[in-house]
Amino acid sequence: MELKEVLRHRRSARQFKPDPIPEAVLEELLSYAPWVPNHHVSEPWRFVVVTGQSLRELASLRRQAVLEKRAGQPTAAARAERAEREFLEASAVIVVIQSVHPDPVRAREDYAAVVMATYNIMLVAWDGGIASYWHTGPLVTDERVRTWLDLDAAETPVAFLRLGYPVEVGVSRRTPASERTRWRR
Ligand SMILES: Cc1cc2nc3c(=O)[nH]c(=O)nc-3n(C[C@H](O)[C@H](O)[C@H](O)COP(=O)(O)O)c2cc1C
């Protein structure tokens, strides 16, 4: 696919086919992640690729995290079950983790780089017919998830990237950049 076509037509996918993504393909997607602009070339990321039994564990933790966050709400159980099912239906979840620098300016710059690294994975995936969905939500701060991921105190998850071959691709809309642009000549 042409780069412009990938940029314009990549969409988040909610539903995935059951087909597994070969590990070699996941490795290839990840190989593009570090090739982003990165001030000080700090490489503030690491990745955890979650499949199989581990994905079932993470899905269950997600259900618990959503259930607790929505405790008392009438839709809590349904939302939690859906959250678990979403992860179970993915072929893999890549957790993108940032090592957070104590200097807030460095941490902010590093976050920008980690986001771009995540987007590289999404774009290369799309180029290969694989869709993704970026999740944050209660998983990011959940203590059991932090322990499960073996995060140290300075690390934080930036993305739980659900990946798979899409059943259908959503539609999305954007305001043309020209409407948000002011030229000063
Ligand atoms: C930093 C970040 C966090 C996100 N977190 C969530 C999330 O927790 N739940 C969710 O449904 N979508 C999440 N998304 C995905 C967006 O909802 C999605 O990209 C948006 O709907 C636009 O759709 P598109 O990717 O198909 O253009 C997140 C996206 C980003 C960049």
C-alpha cells in the first residue's frame, strides 16, 4: 500500500477474525516501532506481546478493572464482560510501556515518542492487512495489571493495542486540516 493510502484509510477495528497473527509478523511490526523522532534518542519504550493463556489472564484483569471502576452502575457487569470479550477476540495485545523520566519536560517529550512508536506499529500493521485498536482506560492505573506486567515504579502503560485481522472496519470523520490552519505569510 502507498504510505498516503495507509495514513488516510487506517481505521480502528472493533471486531477481529479468530485467525492468529504469526509471531514473525508481530516481530516485524515491532521492528518499526523505534524508528520515530525521539529527543535525546532516549528510547523510552518497551513492549509486552500478549497472546494465548496470557491474553486470557489480561482479559480477565480487564474485566475486573472495568467492574471496579463502574461499581454501582447498572451497566457495570455488561461493560466488564464486553471489555473482557474484546480482548479475548483479539489475536494479540501489544502493551506499549513508557519509562517516565523524572524531569516533566523529558517525560512529555518521551511520551510523544512512545505515541509515535505505537502509531508506527499501527500503520505497519494496517499495511499488512492487520487492524488495531488502542485502549487506555482503567487498565493503565490498575495495580493488579501493573504487577502482572512487572512494571517498575517509573513505568506506565501508554497503549494496550488490540490487534487482529478485521471483520469490519469502522468509519471515522475528521475536520479538514485547512479549517484548523492559519497561514501567516
Ligand atoms: C491515546 C489514545 C487512547 C485511546 N484510548 C481509547 C480507549 O480507552 N477506548 C476506546 O474505545 N478508544 C480509545 N482510543 C481509540 C480512539 O477511540 C480511536 O482512535 C478514535 O475513535 C478514532 O478512530 P480511528 O482510529 O478509526 O480513526 C484511544 C486512542 C488514543 C490515541
